[in-house]
Amino acid sequence: LVNTIDDLKMNTVALTEHGNMFSVIPFYKQVKKVGIKPIIGCEIYVAVGNRFDKKSRSDGSWGNNHLILLAQNFKGYQNLMKLVTAGYLEGFYYRPRIDLELLEKYSDGLICLSACLKGEVPERMLKGDYKGAKNSALRFAEIFPERYYLEIQNHGIPEEIANIKNMRKLAHDLSLPLVCTNDAHYARKEHSEAHDIHICLGTGKERNDPNRLRYATPEFYFKSQDEMFRLFEEFPHAIENTVRIAESIDLTLEMGNYHLPNFPIPEDASDQDPDQYLKTLAHLGAEKVYGDLTPEIEEKLAHELQVIKNMGFAGYFLITADFVKYAKRKKIPVGPGRGSAAGSIVSYSLGITNIDPLKHNLLFERFLNPDRISMPDIDIDFCIERRGEVIDYIKNQYGEKSVTQIITFGTMKAKQVVRDVGRVMGYSFGEVDRIAKAIPDELNITLDDALIKSPEFRSLAENEYKELIDHSRVLEGMHRHASIHAAGVVIAPGDLTDYVPLYKSSSDDITTQYDMKGLEDLGLLKMDFLGLRNLTVIDKTVKLIGLKQKEINIEKISFDEPKVYELFASGRTTGVFQFESAGMREFLKKLKPTVIGDLIAMNALYRPGPMSNIDNFISRKHGKKRI
């Protein structure tokens, strides 16, 4: 879409997704990158009556009308987020709906357009209810003074032509401005069939279903300036008003600034400054784990604390240490730490990790680097059965309205999109399976890659399955569904809806509408609370052993037990975290590990990229190649 807009030399474009703001951050970043002015909006659903009334109309429809809202400034953007959130959390009935009460409350900084044929004003006019349409338009004009426009569109639908006449009359009678718009649902005209297939995917229908939802014409593509001039040549003022609206928009989303919650330092603490309080806790913790602090430890501790202070992340460490401490106090199994955070003495001293970075020669700079400023990323594993208790603690500490889980979007990847499109187009399972299997089994392979790498797939694409694969290439990478990120939790310094809109799933789970990357861009604090079943199993095993034998301190088990390495060397590691895959077990048999360093190295190597060096590593381990 952005490439199309750029090709057409447009300087401004508005995004108005139906009822949500899922794509706002990637849209904003992409259009800004190519020098186009973004307008952030939403095509919201307005309930007929109260948003809490969950009932259909007498004609069987879902009791809502459409309305376009555009954020004129940052206040408007925040109000838009609150409205969209309320649609999901309060007014959802088939669609996320708001009502006039909410519109009146959150109208500041928003421009309002009367919307498409499903808008309240156009719908009333088409039904011959001029008085009702007039009253509705006046009500919207009162809610949005000098910021309400009657909207006209032309996608070749007869009702739209009638609506243009209706809106012209209403605009004249009420002295309201007209604006022409183009309802673009796909980038190019030739994408109309792919869009039709996408509609089928979203509604669970096949293309040959006569009763399915379909768009009336193939005109819902992004039109050029010349095309819009031809369509609305009788309405120069409506064209001019598109520029007027665009020029009135003054919205900048700040990227890169951090919005961290304030950690509640105990009132009786001698240091109320976060940096000083962190320094105190870190030194106390270091003395506990190291005993007497050597000059080397003192130096490394001072260096890390200074870097943390300079980067403004003291609060991050205090927050993390606090909920890890809570989990341990409540006997909730917590992992020893993984990833680059294990290279930090501060993390070790605070009890965030249980791994001594000095003993294992781990680098702090892989975790925090002043030359590469980004939020720290500490992945913390919790018992999968009690992870929710830690999240509840966070909500209690920082407020229910400041903490929630994070959305993630499943995308249509190469094999999946071919299967989905083939099914909708009515191809047999056998045919679709044959095409999908012609795509090479490579991580993150695209259909374009497959056309180059697979002669069989290329032949299918050039012959009898050209249409299927062409449509699949258009839809590849698009969102397929929304779900909850397995680990992500976001914590805001205040009400989340001042920073991000919220979403409620069909199972009543509340998440952000922006994904992990979007939250990072906005500088919000995200934490990974990983639920790990292995921790649960270990905890229960230790407790069962304690019932019949002596109690085991899992943190003081020796890494020098030969029988453990014999077990690894035999490949009997099913159920052992990160050592349980068939491929890993085969490599362990070849490696025959004898020290913890062997396992550390194998864990690091067993991933895309480094995996090609595993055989060399094993050969060097056994002296078959020089080190």
C-alpha cells in the first residue's frame, strides 16, 4: 500500500481500520519513512442507542452505524484510543461499538466524517428519513464543531450516486462542508479478486457460496488524484476539503522516548532516588552472593550501575527484581535466567538471575551497550501453573489500568496462504497439498523465493495453478488472526489507554492492540513472563523426593556428576528444556558431553545459522580437528 501511495505521488494518507487500530504503528513508520504525512483514524461502529444494549435491530441487523474519526492532534489520538478501547471493553456486540455519550466525552481533537453508506446520516437519507438524517447531522456537528464533514464516495454503486445527491442537499440546507473520499481496501485494482478471497477467509466461506459477503464492485482500490478529480469534478469544494482536512492535522507520535512506571521505593528507605536505591540494593546483594567484594567485582559493579544510570534504566531493574523476589517469596518456581541478562553482575546481585557472570566469563555489553541504546530485555521463566500470580502481583503494584498482556498476529506464510487460498477457491485437498509440498521446507521462505528455488513450484505457478499462486502472493504476509503473546506483559506509567488502545478477544482476554514491536517503538515497558512447564515438573519432582528422601536444594546441585553427562550422551533428554528435540538428541550422542561447557556450547549452536558449525565443534571436541 505504501509503495502504491508513493508511486501515485500522494503527500498525505489516512488509515481508518474498521473498529480497531492494529496497524497504526507500522503504518505511521512506513509512510513517514517515504516522506508521506500519515493521518491516524478509525472507522468506528456507533451503537443505535446505548452501547450497553446488546440486541439486534428489528430487521435483524447488528444495531450499529459507521462513522469516520481522524486524529487532528495528540489529544485527539489519545481520545481515539479511548473510544476504540471502550468499543471492545464495553460495547462489543458482533462489532466493537461506542455510543453518542462516549463521542461527546472524547470528541476533542477529532475530525468526524459521516462515513460510507452504512453511516447513520446516509442510511437515514436513503430510507427517505430526511428529518432524522438532518437531526443526526446536526447532533454530530454539535459534538464536533467546525470538524464535521458530510462524506461522499463513488465506487460505482447506485446507492452511492443517490447518496451524493442526498449529501449535497443536506450540506446546502445545514451549511455543512462536503468532502469526497475513496474507500480503499486494497492497493491496486488488479488486487480485487485477492481481496475477495481474503474476505472469504475472514468469514469462513468459499468463493462459490452465493450467500457470502462480497463487495459490490472492483473499485475499492487506491485511486490516483486524476481518477478522484474525474469522479468528483462537479464538487470542487469537496476535493478542496480533503486538502483542508490534511493541512489541519498536526500529530506526531514520539518514537524512542521511554515511558517507564515509577517503582514504589519503600518510604523507610534512606535512598529515595531510583539510581541510589538500586546502587544500595546491588551492593547488599553482591555482598550476599560474593562475600567480600574484590576490586574486580567492585569495578564491574560500579561500571554496570553507571551505564544503567546513564541510560535511565534503574526503574527497570528495580521493577524486575521486585517481582522476581515476590515469586521466590511465594515459592513460585523461577528460572535461573537466560539470554544476555545473565552477563550482568547487577542482575545476579539483585537475584534476577542465579548465574555468576564472572565465573562463566559472560559479557555485560551483550546485555546493555551505551552505543546501542535500547530497552533491557530480560526473559524470566516462571512455573506455568503459577505465572498468573506474578502478573496479578504486577497489576496490584502498578494498577489494573496500567498492566495488560500483549497482542500478537499470526500471518499467512507461504505454505499456509497457498492452502487457505486453494481451499477458498474450491480446489481439492490433494491438489492444494501437492502445491504446498512443492514449496521448499525452509524457515521464513516466501513464495517468491520458492519460485526461484523450486522448479516444480515454478511450473505449477506458470501453468494450471497460476491464478491460485498469483492470489497467494498478494495475500502472503497479511494478518490471519490475533492472539495473546505467550509471554509479553506491558506496564505503563499511568492509564494504558493514554499510550495504546486495548482489545478484548472472544474469550474475554484483554490485550494491547499494538504488538510487541509497536510497544517497543513507543518506549513502553514490556516484560517477558515465560510460563515454563519444565519448571513446574522440576518443582513437583523435588517435592516428591523430599517426601521420601532428604530435601534437595536445586540451586546447589553440582555440575560435575558423571552420570548426568552419561544420560546426555545417550540422548535420553526428552523433557529436558532445550535438549529434547530429535535433532538435538542425535547431536548429543555424537558429542558425548563431559562438562557443563559442552552443553552450553551445544545449546548456543543449535539454532539457524550457527547450526552449520555443530559437526566441526564435535570433531574438535574429540580431537579429530585442530582447535
